Amino acid sequence: MTFDSARWQRRFDELRAVHHVPGAALAVLAGGEIHELATGVLHRGTGVAATTDSLFQAGSITKIHTATLVMQLAEEGRLDLDAPVRAVLPGFTVADPAASATITARQLLSHTSGLTCDFTHDTGRGDDCLAAYVEAAGDVPLDCPPGTAISYSSVGYNVLGRIVEVLTGQTWDAALRDRLCTPLGLTHTVTLPEDVLRFRAAMGHLGGPGADPDPAPVWNPLPRSAGPYGGVLCATAADVLRLARMHLDGGAAPDGTRLLRPETVAAMQRRETDCPDKWTVDSDGWGLGWTLYDWDGTPGFGHDGATIGQYGFLRVAPESGVAAVLLTNGGGARRLYSDLFRELLGELAGVRMPAPFGPPAEPVPAGLGDRVGTYRREGVEITVSERDGVPHLRYAFVDGMAGLAPAIESDLVAVSETVFAGRADGAFSDAWMPVVFSELTDGTGCVYVGMRATPKVT
């Protein structure tokens, strides 16, 4: 099907305005061609227009860049995905001694290592920042024992980034440049602020729902050590799409340069684990790096990303050869993605995306029972309670993440015996956020919010 750029530009403009997104860039692969659109402004204070060559913070979409580097090294025989991480990083240590000796790269790639997510630690701007981060993370408690559950882990991707450094003898930034960006022609993908200054760059925006947000107080508060998990990479939507296209094309660049073998690409898209929380990032399962989707029987893969006031969405429909990347700088970004991609993938790829998550039409008579209590993981404390008989959740950033964002307070509505819906008027969610109760294999209760497994402590 032909991509009608003028019509989609009008629709892009309309939806951006409706959802109070200051600016956004869209890249679509359809019919073998990449089509680029932009709308709005990069900064509401300056009024600088968003353009297709503008850089946005890609957030955790960067995990696909890191996973691709790791899989290149596995292909080269320099990394055994199923060997303990200590085979490459002899001093690798986490808070659990047994886990320190058993965690594998495969578990890190599929978020089943048990390592936590929200540990931010500034180790400076030097080339040793990632090595220092991995060492500092050695005392951070695990979310769960390795291999017992999926729990989205940024710490795990920093360990993978350090593996890349040790095996290549380069910094993660340099390995990314030499092994991915240069062969793929990603001329607008950079990781250091001084390089971002060479381009038009988006500023994140923050604010309440239903109104135009204001510029964030800082451009990016995350340190250089956050690179491999998604804290620093900036790119155009088209550059992100070019990486996805390489995976769609079996590991080859448009000029025929081979970055991965077809069997490696297929392995990355193969299911490693199911996801109890199938709604936060629309995930049905997880592969080696990729989020996996089931769109009413049509398979897909992709990833989401977020930094301070910037949000990104990557979706690939392999059966139709269609892919799309949306990068935004605030406002109702999740709602823009939901409305735009439902129409876009529906028309171009025949995909039926699920309806936005929310309570069922008929009330479900489910209560909290013994799920009332406090749940805690590194950086986050979740309090589940009942207020006048109404289930309630408080989600607060603590420890090293304290002050990152205000606490979320929300009453909960039952969707099923184990799934509840909480009001979520943040930019990276629809009107309702999923709260999923589960158990670890040892019987410990846990709750999933944002794809993170948070164990019950009291």
C-alpha cells in the first residue's frame, strides 16, 4: 500500500495537538521505503520547530542497540550467552552470592536475571564510568532470584554494556559508533551531550494531563553511565528505524553489509519468557532484547523508551515488512502513540492493536485480600492498601531515585482476580495503568507496575 505522506502529516498534526504533545517525529517503513514526518516544536519556550533531522532522547529503545552489540559478539564466538557473566567479568558481583555466580547474558537480555531496574548512579564522565557503575551495583538488592520471573532491568543492560566494553576493548559509546552506527549510516545517532549540540535537539516537557506541558527543568539528568540501558542516546526517528530495518532484513544493511546472521536475528525475536503484565508496553513476551507483541494473532516486535519528558515507541510488523518509530517530547505521548499507531499499522500492516487498557464494562467482584502491604525494590516503594473499602496504590521513588518524580496515588479497579487498573494521567500511559499481582517461584507475593516485579516486604 502506498504511503500518503500528505494525509498522514495532517493526521499527525491533528493528533499531536489533541494530546498536547509539543513536538514529535515519525518515521515509517512501508513498501521498502522510509518516510519521515515531523510536527510541532522542540521547545515551547523557544518555538524552534521539530524537523525530521531533529534529535530526540530514545530512552530504553537504546536497549536494542546494546542487545545487537551483544549478539554480534556472541556470533563471533567471543561470548557464550548461557555461561555465567563471570566468564567475561570475573569480578561481577550482585547482592546475592549465588546469583553472582550464575547470572547469564541470556538472562540479562530477556530481563530474567532478577537484577533491578531503577538504580541510577553517577560515576562521572570518564571512560571508566560503566565499569564503576557495575561495581557500585554489586550491593543493590535483586528483584527476584535469577530465572524465576521477568522483571524489567536497566541494571542488567548496563552489565551487558560493560561486557561489550571488555570484549571489544572500547567504550560502549565507541563500540556503538564503530559496530552499528557507521556500517548502518546512522549519522544522526550520538551518545554524548557535546555531540548532540551539533544538531537540532528536543527538550522534554512535563505537566498534567489535558494541557500544554512546560519545558522540563533539565535537558537530561541521567549520567553517562546510563548509556547502555537508555539514558543518553539521542537520534532521529529515521535512524532508529534504520536499526529496526536491519533486523527486519535478516541482519543486513541496505548496502548489503552484514551486521548479524539471519539465524541470530531470528533468535533475538524468539520468545524467551512470557509477561504477566501484558499492557504496560503492550508486551506478550520477551525475546533477546526485543519486546514481543501478539496483535490479535499477528506477531510483532519493538521497544518503548522514556527519559525526562521524552517518550519513544518502536513497532515492527514483520509479516508485512512495515515498521514505525515515534519520538516525542512530552504531553500525552502515550495517547498519541496509541491513536496514531492503531490507525497507521491497521492500514499499512493489517494489524489490530488491542484496545487501551482499562476496567471492564461490568464490575469484577475482586478484592485485595492478603495483597495489602508494602512492596519494595531498589528505587521504588509501592504501598497497597484499602481506603474505605476501596483498593488503593501509592508508587513512590526512594533511595537513589528519590525526587525523580512525584509519587503516584491511585484508587484501583479490579479487572480480574489478579489484575487491577489504576488511574494514570502520566505521559507514558493511557488513562489507566495495569497493576498485576503475581508470585515468585518461592511463593513470595509481588506486584508488577511498569513491567517491574516488586516483592512484598510487609
